[in-house]
Amino acid sequence: MAALEKKLTLKGFVRVHRAYIVNLEHIVELEPWSSSKFNLIVHNRHSIPVSRLYMKDVRKIFDLSK
């Protein structure tokens, strides 16, 4: 999965969970799940969890402070 992640990062994808790599263009919404957890909602209305490990990257992408 790491090799795939490296290739896709250059094409507008971001890893948000150990099991999910998401195309940034398909993200519709960042949904708060609890005080420090989020789900990404993509164009087909599927919900994708953002793990704590990747939350820093997601916060940077969406320009969220903390």
C-alpha cells in the first residue's frame, strides 16, 4: 500500500487511514465525528474515517488549526 500511496500522492490523492487513500477532488465534506475525529464524505456520499495517524495531514489540507 505504501508504494501505491507514493505514486498516487503526486496525482492528487491523500492517505487518510491505513485502509484508505482518497482522491482530493472527490471529497465533498469533512464531517466532525467527535471532538477530535472526522469522517470524509466523498461524492457518492460514502463516509471514510480519518485515523489519528493521518489527521495532521488532513488538517493541513483543509487548513484546520489545532
